[in-house]
Amino acid sequence: MEQNVSEKILVSGIRENQKVDSLFLVKSKTIATGKTGKPYIFLRLSDKSGEIKGYIWDNVEKYSGGFKAGDIIKIKSRSSAFQNEIQLGITEAERIDKGSLSENILSFFLKSTKYDTNKMFGELLKIIDVNVKNEYILSLIKKFTDDPSFVKKLRTMPAAKSIHHSYVGGLLEHTLSMLKIAVFLADNYAPYVNKDILIAGALLHDAGKMEELSNKNDATEYSDEGRLIGHIVLGAAAVDRKISEIKGFPEELRLLILHLIISHHGELEFGSPKRPKTIEALLLHFIDNMDAKANIFMDVYESQQTPWSQYYKQLDRYILNPALFSLKDRDEKEDGKDDNRQEVYSGELF
């Protein structure tokens, strides 16, 4: 039986202590065991407005094989709040056949960039056309921007599985933002920065994401190549293959561009095989890091209903939305939570 779109409750509309009987996309599913030895199911559920955690504490055996990541399920649940994060305690979960859903309803489950991808890609090409002068770098860039497969993935893929720009078109949005910042910084630090090299790095630094991430059944997951090799090495290899197709490409320029890709995570502990050793590589790392973290803040500002966000492990902090902040909130000593963190459930592993 076809579901009624009016029954859909968006993640962004869920409040504390609310009955939530609705449809959600399963982004991930994990069966874990609590400290008492009792199993439970941990879910990340989503729709176009965001993600929410869900827990199945009872009848785990019944639901362990009933659905998987990428499925749409109809749940019965009640919301609760912990450390400013809304979560769902699920009592029933039923897999819904996607074939029974209209396109109108399916559109509710894919979060997409709020910007026009055609305009973004056009702006990206214009930045390259106006700023890049080196013939070899232009040839390298065109090897990618003239490749229909690369362009399709750039326009549709997320920039990450879950941390930042994790939605359809997120990779293009992230790349374009980085290109704009790269042009500004190259001009600001001229003549010490090679603008062409920095732009090439901004455009191609995540080329390996095309192979690292896969989108199966509307759920972004890591591919085998992504798990075993990772996007930094995959990206460097992809760029090097394109360089090998360009006759006379200078060896020194090849090394400088590959160094940007290999070092763009900045530090060894963050997955970079090498740390930045040129000013272009250093700036690329800062641009990537800044744009990713700014996106997390902006996402919180758009979705959070309280002044203080949940605790973000990747940032090691809570996030304050100044637009919702007041002296009353300050008196509640929210800032003291950082030093007294604990998980809501004894079996929580995430």
C-alpha cells in the first residue's frame, strides 16, 4: 500500500518527548552489546532534513535481519533528549518496499545541496578559466572536467560519509568553496603562492573520493578500495595517471601537485602520508580543514533547536548557536558539560 506523504515527519521537526511514527532511510545499522551483555540495535536514520540516532532495545533478534542500511523503514518510537541531542527509542520497525513509494515521497529521503549544481559547476569552470594560466595544469584540469564520469560524480556525490557536506552535491559544493578561498589566499599571499598549483590542488584534492565512497541503495558507504587504500592514495594515483597522458608534463610540477594531494590532511595522525612542505600545500590543508569544519557549524545552525548542540566528537566540543543564545541559557552552565561527558545508554559505543 502506498504511503501518504502527509504522514512523513522530518528529522528537523522532531522535538523531545514526541511520538514519532514515520518513515526514515537507514543510513547505518549496528548490532552491539551493552555492558550488561544484552544486545541492542543502533541506527542512524535520515531524511532530506538531517540525521537522528535510533535504538531498538527489545526484540533485537526479530529486527536484526529485517532490514539493512539503504532500506526505508516505518517505525514506531518516542523521542528523548540527552546533551541537547534528540534520539529515538524504537519499539517497532518495518521495511517498506521502495517500489510502493511515489517519487514525491522518495524525494523526502535524499538530503541535497541547497545550491543549484548547474550554476555551481559553471562557476567552478569560470574560476579555472579566469585564473589558471599554466598550460600543463590547464591540460591536467581538463582531463578531469572533460571526463563525463568525473563530472557526474563531482556533481552528485557527498564530500564525506557523515562528517561534512554529507549530502547529494556536497562534493561539488565543498570543491567550489575551496576554489574561491584558494583564489583569495593566492592573491593575498602573492607572489609567494603559485595560484595555478593551489587551484589544481583545491579542485583535485578529493579526486580519490570517487573511488573511496559508493552509494548503494541511497546509503553512502565506503568501497573496498576506500577501506583498504583510502581517498588520499587513490586520488594521488588518479591524478598521476592523468599526468602520464600529458606529453612533456614537467617532473617538478608533477611532484608539487602530487604532494598537495598526499599532504592535504595536514598531519600524520590525520591520515596524511606526508605533512605540507610547500606554502601551497599548507594553505590547501587549512582551506580543506576550515571549509569542512565551517560546514559542520552551518549545519548545526540550520538544524539545531537549542542554543547548545550535541557533543561533536570530531570537533571535541559542543557548538553554540549565537542566534538562539541568551543570558538565561548562560545561567544554565551549558559550557560545563564538556568536562562531564557521558553517554546516555550504558551500551552506547558511538
